[in-house]
Amino acid sequence: MNESVWTETADLPLSYGVFLIKDLSADLPSPSVAYANGLVGTDFINGAVVLTGIHTGSVTVTVQALDAAPDSVELDGWDEVAEVSVDSEYGDLIVHGVDEAHPDFPELAHAGPGSYRLRVHARGRDIAPHLNVEDPVEDYQISVWPAPEAPEVVYKQSDKRGQEYRAHRKKP
């Protein structure tokens, strides 16, 4: 069984309906990269963007750093699950909002600079779509492990918010 290096949970403040996973010193990735699968997208060098249901407020995020890929994909209880690759050029990969300070998660690039896989799970994005919330109504689990760059994999797509994002992407 795969060993967890660490697991942390925190409420993450965000705005503009997104949060980021990127090196502190990297440029901002474009939110449009995430519209293709409706959950998470990456331009690899600058990091990843996770699309939320809410516009502004906080979401609960659990981050799990692993030494290798998980043995299986957990789908029960989650609405959307996708996996992407991201590069951590500086080894200071973090989860944070666009304008907000990041929670006190350890750095995700626990093996130092290099390529990582991110598996993102989401639930609750249909509870308050496009709204501003005071208390978290959405949950995210992000598993991170060192791995060579690989194509995006979508394991589950079932919420309406993800469908909206995917439909928006297909418009001319």
C-alpha cells in the first residue's frame, strides 16, 4: 500500500470561482485550461487551476502528499475526479486563492523540484453555484506525488457545474 508523506485539511479562501496549485514564484496559469474537463487544468509549467462552484468564499481542501501513485481511485462520495501533471520548477508548489493568502499547508513538492501528478476530487459544487458564501459548502481532495508528465485522465464527471464549464469551453 502507498504511504502518505503527510495529509492536511484547511478552509481555503478564494474568489473568481477558482483556486490555484502552483509554485509561489511561477506565473498565473490561465483559468481557461480547466474548462476542458470542467474541474482542473494545467499548462504544466505555471501550475494548475481548479474550478469551483462558488464565486467567492471558502472551500474545504484536503491535501495528501504521497510518495507514489495511489493504489486505486476513490470515486464514491465524489462528483468529479480528474488527474493532471504539473511541473514544480522551484520546489515550492502550494495551494492558494488568486488574491488570498494560502493556508498553512506544507509545500506540495515534497520531493523537491520536478514533475508531479495531481489527482483532484470535488463534491458540493452544485450547492451554491456562482454565489458568495460565508461557510464552506464544497470539499476538495488533492493527492500529489512525484511522476513524469502524462496525459490528463478524467475518472468521473457528474455535477452540473462541471457540465456548465465543459459546455462553455465548447462554445465558439
